[in-house]
Amino acid sequence: MAGALCRKCGGVLDRLLLDQGSEYHIGCEPKEDPVAVVFGNPGGRDPFAEQIRNDLIEVIRWADANSLRSQQQEIGPSEMGQACERFIAYRLAGVPPVNTMVDPWPAIVGTAIHNWLENAINKFQEFAGGVRWSTEVVVHPDKLVRGHMDLFDHWEHMVCDWKSLGPTKMKQWQKSGPPEHQKDQVNLYAKGVQRTGREVRKVCLIGIPRSGWLEDMEVWVDDYRPERAQAALDRMYRIQGVVDLLDVNNHPERFNDIPATPDMCTFCPYFRPAFREGHPADATGCPGK
């Protein structure tokens, strides 16, 4: 395996760590050898099986870190509705992600589901000899914003977005509907489609279960609301103005002056697990809550 990659997160190791013979980033070191469950010996420790496990995890993390999804530079519609303004400021300032502790597997599974659905719809349309849906359309709701719209329904003039949901998120959908930032996201996609000259009447979010049955699918439909998309863009430009005013690229300590709204911080790409409450936010990350 590549000796310059962290064995946990797959990121490139600093030269200092390599010189010290370390195979992990600081904070990525295993606290103890995990237990490998081996057929015929559940709970037994098998160093060879554990080595294979670590090698495969390294490959998966590397592939995710080098995927097009992970390397997108422009802020996307899926990010613009997030409650935390500091997160958006980091994205607008072009700060690379620092949180190497996030497990990428849920996002990888979600991407795989999206790819399968795209292929299924296109294969069906090829078989049926008609075109109702366009899939994976690149849209630009604004010159600074780029996104991949999952589905456009030409019959209904409707923008659709798949959401792969675990059991907890599915229950939340069933009780309260999709979260507000996802409604912002699909309306931003709709604005991007409208900018191409197409008529847009409706927006749709499709919640599909990661575990369960097709019967568990949830669909939310609403009128296209251009004012909602514009409000998200106005907010982004306001935050961009703050980023420019504070000159955070030359004064990274000023990230701490941008308000943060802690919400699932451990999944944020800018959360630094090594930080403690009271540590100021800067270009090396945010302490979160």
C-alpha cells in the first residue's frame, strides 16, 4: 500500500510523520487493535484479517477523497441551506477539509444508489423509446454556484432530487417532511434549470430507504418557489461579503468572528476533533460543540 497515506483516513501524511515512521495522522491512531470477527472464532483476534481490513479501508478512503464529489471546488446547492454560516464561510474561502475522522461510507452508499437509479432510468427510457426524464444535469443557479440535478421531469416540468435515508432520517421525513435546507437545495436546482430557458413548475424530493423496502419511499412535492432560491443566494453573498471584509485568507483567526450554529458538528468537514471548547476557529478548523 502507499506508504504516504494515513492508514485510517487515507489522507496524505506530513513529511514529519513519515520521518518518525508513523502510519497515521495525529488523532487517527488506533486506541487499541480492533477485534476482527473471524468465521469459526467470533471475537477472536486475527492480525492477518485485521491487516486485510485496514488495507481495504485505506483503499476506500483514498478513492472517496479523490472522487469528483469530494474535489468539487464551487459551493453547491446542497451546502447553501446549511444553518452554520461559519461552514459556508469556510467553503466560500476555499479552505480544504480538515476533519479526517468522518466516516465516508454513508456518502459512498448514497452516491452508489444515485448512480444505480440514474442508470435504471436511462435504461428504462431506452427500452420504452421515450424521454420523460433527464438525469444528472449540471446546473448553475448563479455564477458562483454549480450543482448536479438528479432528475428533471419534462412531462410535469418538475425538478427532482433523490435522498437516500437511514431509518432515523426516514422516520423524521414521515413525521415532519424533509428538512428546510433540502427544500432550499431543490429550489436552487430549479432556478438553475430555469436559467437554461426551461419552464419549471414543481420541485420534488424523493426519500428512498437505505434499508427497508420500496414501499417505504416518501415523496414531497411543492410549487417551485424562486423567492426561496433567491433568499439562499442572497444569504450566500452576504456571507461572502463578511469573508471578504474580514480577509480570512490572510487573517484566518477571524473565522472565529463568523457566527457558528452547531449542528451535527462531528460530521462537518471543518470540525477538528483535537480542539476543545474555547479554542478559536481558524484555517486549521473549528472547535464546534
